[in-house]
Amino acid sequence: MIHNNLITLSLYSLFMRFITQIMILSLLIFSIKNNKVYAQNENFRSRSTLGFSLGGSYYIGDLNPNKHFKNTHLSGGIFYKYHLNSRVEYRVGLRYGKVSGFDEQADSEALRARNLSFESHLFEISTGIEFNFLDYKLGNDKYFFTPYMFVDIGVFKMNPTAMLNGEKIALQTVGTEGQGSTLTEKKPYPLYQFVIPFGIGFKVNLGRRAAIGIEYGLRKTFTDYLDDVGEGDFIERPVLAEQNGSVAADLSDRSLPGYNMSGKRGNPSTKDWYSMFGITFSFSLGNSSNCFYQ
């Protein structure tokens, strides 16, 4: 388990180093390409904006298969954008959100009988491109609003937990599907995961130096364990308790009295998703120009 976590952290470190290098290289290229424009009217600061967002987050997965905005929690973040031209902006963001799911709220009797639950804090860092549908520039009186779409790539950290006897337990560490035991070949799933955020938004200028907007984004993940419920089977409690302990056995099968769970704990054919959305506020780092450049 320790070896697996070290590999995960190493991959995360390499990915973050790659993202940083791409960011630096991109900004250097864009700086050289637009050097004449900077010299005449604009500079790096006037094309750069910092901002923050405040809104909500929720998840779609085995404990909430299809109901958007269910169990929405508070989310927020900070971001940087670089104005490449009237239609494209480079973006980097650091965001926080919380997600949760509860079988007891399900419409299906079978899911209510399964009686699983989880919650997790999410920390996400991503970078990508924002495409404006209309010509737009912060500080411009004519091109002052636009709907947009964005596509990013990033990494997020999760840590699904559940309550047991009044105590919050980190589910990844106990191996609810036999991870880390001789009962399965599965290793503990990584808490750091790749993610592809994408979505839509709308922004409008507030004078010369600020803008306000709304943004909705979905996150495509590559894990089925955001909720700790993956493709593993229900393992008989005494058998799981013998290798991973009684806590693992109790959290693996929390079915209601009178029900005998067997087979897959979740749907192995789908991965988990989450969403972050809300209001955005952004501010220019330099004096904006009312001149417009394609």
C-alpha cells in the first residue's frame, strides 16, 4: 500500500511538472508572438486577469446515478486567465468542492437496501483553453460580453469517508472491496486522479477592470472509486474481517436488516463524475485598453 501511494505521488509530481512546463512554454510563445502589440498598446499585465469563483459541487456515480444537483455542497476557487485574442483565453485554476451520496435517498428499493454512503472533499488543479462564442475583451466598451465554453485537463485529490459508530472513517485505507488482501488482486485505489473538466459559461464586463460571470462545468474522471464503490464484489463479512479487520467488513456491507447482499457492490461499466458551478469574478492585473485586437 505504501509502495502504491509512493508511485501515485510520483506520477502526480511528474504530471504537475509537465503542466508547469507547458504553462511556461505557452506563455513564452504567446509573449513573443504578440510582442509588437505589447509594445504599442498592451503588455502581459493588461492581458492577464485573476479571479475567484463561488458556487456548488455535486457528484454522479453509484450512489447517485442520474440526479444532477442532488446533495449540492459549497465550492469555490481561484483562477488566472491570459487573453490570447478575442476568441481564446488560456486558463489555470485551483478549486475546492465537496461531494456526497446516500443510498437511503434512492428511488430504488434495491439501492436503499444496500444502504451505502460517502462524502469526500475534492481539491482540483487544472489548465486549459476558454473559447468565446463572441468577440470579447475585458475593458472594451463594444465587445463587453460573451457566452463561452472551456476544456481543461488536471488532477484532483479525493478521500471518500463514511461514518461508523459516530466516527468518520477514510474508506480507502480499510479496503472495503478486499483491496490489499489475498481476497483480490486489487490494490488500494489512488487518491490522486486525472480529470477532464469541461463546460459552458457567460461573462460580462463591469467597467474597465472587472468582469462577472456564471459557469457550469462537468468533470470526467477515470476512477470508479470517488464514492469507494467500484467493480468489486460483496465479500462475506467474516472473511473480509479476518484479513482487513472488522471496520472494513462493517463499512463494506451496510445493508439493511433482512437483506443479503451479493455480487457487485456497484456498476463496473461506468466511471464517476462530479460537477463544479457558480458565479465568477475576475479583475485585470493591468490597465486595460479600449482598443480591440483580433
